[in-house]
Amino acid sequence: SQTIHQWPATLVQPVGSPLSLECTVEGTSNPNLYWYRQAAGRGLQLLFYSVGIGQISSEVPQNLSASRPQDRQFILSSKKLLLSDSGFYLCAGREVGSPLHFGNGTRLTVT
Amino acid sequence: KQEVTQIPAALSVPEGENLVLNCSFTDSAIYNLQWFRQDPGKGLTSLLLIQSSQREQTSGRLNASLDKSSGRSTLYIAASQPGDSATYLCAVAPMEYGNKLVFGAGTILRVKS
């Protein structure tokens, strides 16, 4: 079955520093991949999704970017973090028509 | 635009009760509907996926139904246990943009021992 690996689990970064969160997928090929952000007490916000290598769709204009250098690798980046980038970041993936599976998330605190 | 609503927002029940969580969606043109569970500080765990052609799915003490024409789904939890305490979310895959799921805000469930 499909497994989503995401790291690190927690991260504290100063304002203005760069960010790189990595997500890898096991147990499937050519999945759709997603980055979500969940603010405290709020719902899931879709940030980016990808249907294939190098194909990225951005849902919310912001300080973040995403890349998919390999079929089962999805990276979330920022050149300069803002305080408002703090949140819980979740990577997810699925084959079309199959259940969406999530990683364990990264708790990012920007100080 | 597809919208997903979950009622109630929070629910507290004594252990052993059977309970129903509700999910409604505004556009019946969906590929499927999925129920998730989220424990505090954790990612989402997939519970059940119902394809648009199906009426229900069962897994252990969980049963999810789908009435696409009325835009409703229910998650039935039998004989609730304290370990069932979590936030439950539903999400639909709209035909309009099937690559992107639309999530409800979730129902926070507390099962008291």
C-alpha cells in the first residue's frame, strides 16, 4: 500500500531564512501529489499539486514554491520565510480514483 | 463552486454510544467521497473511500453512506470508544476539477469514558 514519508516532523526557522520540506512516496507510481497547510484550528488549504514530474499547479499566490524532480518526490520551498508561513504542512498523494494518503506532517514555526 | 459542510462542528458522547457524523456537498457531480480521521498534531488517516457509483462502504465499526443526488454522506460509528476521539473530515473529488479534493472543516469528536 501507499506510504507518504515527510520530514522533518518539527522545524523552527527565523524570518528571512530559506525552507525546504521533502516528501517521498512509496508503494505507487505516477501519483498525484499535494502540499496542504493547516493553520491552528482551521481547515486544510491546498497549496500545490502535481500530476507528474515537473508539473506543478499553484493554488494560492504566496511566498512558497514547489518542485517535483522525480516521480515520487515532492519538495516545498521558500527563499525567505515570513511569520505568516508558520503552520502545519502536510504532503499527500494518490493514484486517480484511489484514496488520498497523507504524511505525518511538519510543524513549522517561523520566529 | 463545490462546498463541503460538516455538522456538527463538535460532538461529545459517552463511551458505547452509536453516533452519526454528517457531511453535505453542494454539487453532486463528484467522482468519490472520502472520510478521514486526524489525531491532534498528526496527519490525516484515510478511513473510507466511496466511489460515486457506490451507496456505502464498511470497515469494522465504521460505515459510510453516500447519497449523491441529495449531496449527503454520513459516517456511522458503532459502539464508540475513547480511542475514537479525533477530528473527522470528509472530502469530495469534484468532476469539475477531479485532481483537487474539497475538504470540510471537520467534526471534533470526544468519546468520554
